[in-house]
Amino acid sequence: MDGVLFQVLSSGVLEYLRGVEEGAGPDRGPEPPEVLRLVAAWRALLRTHEPDGAGRCVVCGHARRWLFGPRPAGCRSPSWRLFAGWRPIERRPAGLCTVWQIAVGYFVRKLPDGVA
């Protein structure tokens, strides 16, 4: 993921959380402790899933390597010739992990009309 794009998305998510924490309006009273706890939990979760220098989530990538070992370079069995158009598995380009995708989807994007 491009560093500039990540900064734009992360600042939008953190601005939303800051607005929720501050009440986002003069007519609202202090937020219930549960809301503050949820905001703190989201911030901690997002902090642990920040991308590394290559733009990949350190937690999600580490868990995959820990559980399944390194990514395979491709099929090495003799039957690989049976598959037309066979190519070795390529590394996906860096992108937002699912934690950040959900945060951007719910906190930054405008939800469709009628969805609370």
C-alpha cells in the first residue's frame, strides 16, 4: 500500500474515532464509558495492524507464516504439467489488511441511505 494513501485513510479513521470520543456535537453529554472503551479498543487494534515499511500488515503476515510456513514458490509435483497456463504463485501487492479495510468501510466511507 502506498504510504501517502495509508496516511489519508488512517487519518480519516482516527479523526472519526476522535469525533466519537469528543461527542461530535455540543448538545451531547459525556460519552458512556462503553463508547470510550470501544474507541480505545479500536485504536489499539489499528495500532497493532499498522503496515511495515513494505506496506504489509506485520500481524496478519506474521500469523500466516507462523501457521503455514513460507509461501510456496509454485507446484513442484510431476502433475503440474497437466494444468494449462500454470504459473508460480506470485506475491500479492501490499494492501490494507482486513482490520483496516473494515475500519475504513465503517468509519470513513459514507454508508448507503437507510443504514445506521
